[in-house]
Amino acid sequence: MILLILAWMILNGFGFLLMGWDKAQAMKRKWRVRESAFFLLSFFGGATGVWMGMKAFRHKTLHRSFRIGVPVLFAWNLFFLYVLWEII
């Protein structure tokens, strides 16, 4: 159970930092993170960090796919964590 919580924290911390890094790269007009990478990270448990990063850095908030997709993946993460909690 502790490993599950630790993995969740690492994924979300990484998602948050990645969103901030991508925002900084966008402002410098340099290499960017693919949108699919954000969605993949969100699907596998990092949706909270990505969503918080979107809000904190005001990044990708105008993209409809992010405004809808990340909250949906957040709900998916909550469902998945609930199922894991019941199994463990």
C-alpha cells in the first residue's frame, strides 16, 4: 500500500513539474513535450499533478482536449485507486 501511495506521489509530482517545464519551454520557443505524453502520464496515475500544473502555470488551459481530457482522466484515476483500495 505504501508503494502505491509513493508511486502516485511521484507520478503526480512529475506531471506537475513537467507541465511547468513545458510552459517555460513554450515561452522560450524551444523543444516541447508532446501532448500525448501528458495524456499518457495522466492515464497512468498522474492526472492530479498534470491538472494542478495546468492551473498553477496557466498552461494548456485553452486546449479543449486538455480542459475535458485531464478531468476525465482524473476521474479514471480516482476510480482505479478505489478499485485497488478494495482489492488490497
